Amino acid sequence: MLRISIQTLLRGALMLGGVGVVLAVVSPLPVAAQERMPMRVAVEGAFPPFNYLDANNKLQGFDIDIANALCETGKFECQFIIEKWDDMIPDLVAGKYDAIISSMSMSLERRQKVAFTEKYYNSPSVFIARKDSPITDVSPAALSGKKLGVTSSTAQESYANHFYPDMKKTVFRSSPELYKGLSDGRVDIILEDKLAIYDWIANTKAGTCCAFKGPDLVDVTYFGEGAGIAVRLDDKDRLARLNEALKTIKEDGSYDMINAKYFPFSIQ
């Protein structure tokens, strides 16, 4: 397990202006304050195993560990803020925080609004259904009339709306609600990021109900070229500094240690 020499302080206080909840301040190493760049980091906190709240209301997950590593390596003074997924890009553009490290796919639509670092992981999307489901064919014609579940304001929702217009869709607010909707039978099938749902299927009792259906879906227009860290379009210094820090943690082995903590295979 990667241990980073930073201290996380849970604060549980509401941010002014309704931005979200300040969960933690990353305490810097004893380096002159002017050498560190302040950075408010938005995360959803509801997308395990990438970012979620544990039983002690503490942020955990792959995204959080990567963010902590980048904050130390890049000499950022970081503050984590929980934010609703739908509000992330508008509030980043409005200056309410400085970066989004929350498994955001770098779609063409998002690239028009924000700048992204190099990718820090890549994952296809995939359909998932209950094991007792008769569904074997996931083509638009075969799934016409079926009930599909997606998460609000995601690349998967946009993809389904375009390629599966004849399906009845239920839009869930978060991934955990999406998974529960599938296991409870509220929907026949769901479309989700494969790595995001891998942990639920492989490591939870509820997830044993279900299995992947059909091939991996890779579409640059909708799913982008992997997950990146979003910053404002004009924030070029921060973007360069994040890219350099990302390169460093990949070269010094820190990234691989974090990867191994969550997945038995490389997700680069």
C-alpha cells in the first residue's frame, strides 16, 4: 500500500456558495509556502473503487491516492471538495475549484469546455445484466424495448441516447444506485465503465448477481481517450505542472503501487 507523507484532515463543513463539502486539507511537507501551488480538487465521492466515502466518512479510492501522489510530487497544497457530478465542469469553469480528479473521461464535448492532462488511466464501457437474464445480444435491435439503466450526465448516458434510442431508460444519480437498480430488477441491463463496476462484480456479495454482456465498447467521441484531470482552459501553468507530476509518479513506481492496490492488472 502506498503511504504518502501528507496528512488528511476531515472537516465535514459546507463550502460557502454551495460548491460542495470540504472533506480534507492535504498538509504539505516543510517546504516554503511560496513553492507550493494551492489547488482545490473536486471529486464525486460516490464512484467506488475510484472515489468514495468509507465508514468513517473519509475519502478513499484510486482517484484519491493518485491525487495525493500528484499533490506531493507536484508540490501542490491540496484541498478536496465533494461535488455533485453534474456541477463539476460548470463550477470548475466558474473558479470554485481548480481541478477535477474524479475519473472524468476526456470526451470531445468536454474538451471544448476544459483542458485535460495526459490520461491517467483508460477503461472501456460495457453492458452488465443479471446472470439469469436471457440477454445475450446487446445490439440496438436486440435490446429495443428493454429497460436500460445509466448514470446521470455520463458518457454512457450520451452513448445510449444516441445508439439505443428505442430502449426505455432509467437515469440514476450515482453508480451505487445504478448497481442496486440492476440487482433489484428495476432495469434489465445497465451500461457502465468496466473498471468502475469491476470491484462490485468481483468483490461484493450483491455483485455476484450479475455479469458482463457483449464486447467492450470503445468510442473516442463519447468515451474519450481515457480519464484525465480537468483544469480551466487558461490554467496552463497548473496543467503543465500536473502533467510533469503524472509523468514522475509513472516513472518512479508510485503509480504502479497504487494500481496494484485496486486492480490485479495494469489500467494505464
